[in-house]
Amino acid sequence: MLKRTAREFFDNEFPLSMVRDAQSNNLGYSTDTFREIAKLGWLDLSYPVAYGGSGQSIQDYFVLLEEMGRSLFISPLISSNILCGNLIIDNGAEEFKGPLLKDLGNGSTVAALAYAENQTTIPTTLESKIIRNGKDLTLTGVKNAVPFGAIADYYIVGAVYQSEEVLALVNSSSNGIEKEQLPTVARFPRAKVKFNNVLVPEINIFPTKP
């Protein structure tokens, strides 16, 4: 059912003639089509019903991604809704989990997983650090190839804090963040993001595993 509905949707709403237009805009994807997908409940398929999702299996995304690939539809779905969304579900604090998942699910907010460093997709040792300066916690580091990093509203950043690898939820409008769009062959939006003593609320730091 989902496969047929998705195929009909992308055939009608995102024909191949729209691919180049979507890639050439400042955001790197069609926000209108992305919001239409949100209205269909596809952005939060696996999110618990308690957080406004459909409560389905994460495997249901595979069917949707197959049809998106068939239509060459580039979007923040994988990084924002699947990766970041499920990290927040599994590990995030209840104080921000509900509102943020709602915004991810309706397509009004984009999150980006900022983990790779020094051109390495999976670094063996993270160089990004979170340190305590009095009452404040600050994040310093450089992340490469961050998907939709130039336009994301939030980052989930891999870093070391108190000798442990953690994840930190960081608002992209925070002081001390520099973004640089990177050229890619397929025009897939990726960016280098620098964090220079960026303040991080302690509640926004959570473990890499449940």
C-alpha cells in the first residue's frame, strides 16, 4: 500500500523535470514537496504515537526511500527524520523530545547529524570536545560533510565530554558556528561546520547509546 501510494505521489508531485530546479535552489531540495510528504505522515512513520508519529516500524522507511530514489528526490529525510529523529527518541531528554519531534515530523524543522571529522566518515577518535568553563559547557570542533548542514535548524554533534563519547543537540543559530557549503558531484547538500566555543545546555547532552 505505501509503495503504491508513494510511487503515485512522486510521479504526480515530483516529476523528473523538477529535479534540477530542486537541486539549484538555495536549500538543495523542494521544501514544498517535503511538506506535502509531512502531511501524508511519512516523515515520522516510526515515531511513537505519544510524540505524534505513526508508531510503525523503521523498516517502513525503506519502501519510501526506494520510491524517493526512483524519482531522484533529494531531501533531509535520512539525516533529519530517520537518524536524528530516532537518536532523539532513544536518547534525548523528555524536556525537548516532544516539541522537537513534532517539528521534525511536520517538516518545519531540519536536523543534521554532525559526526564525520577530517574527511573521515566514521572517525575512530572524535576530536570535537565539550568542556566545562565554570557553569557553562562549550563545544569546539570541526565537522565535515554534514548533510544539509548549511540550512539545518539543529545539529546532533558527536563529541567527547568527560572522556566519554556523547551526542549534543545544538541550535544552529548559536553564537560561534560557521558553515561552509561543500561542492559535491551530485549536488547533494553537504557542509563543513565549525563550532567555536559554542554554549551547550547540559540537558542537551546525551549518550550515544540508550
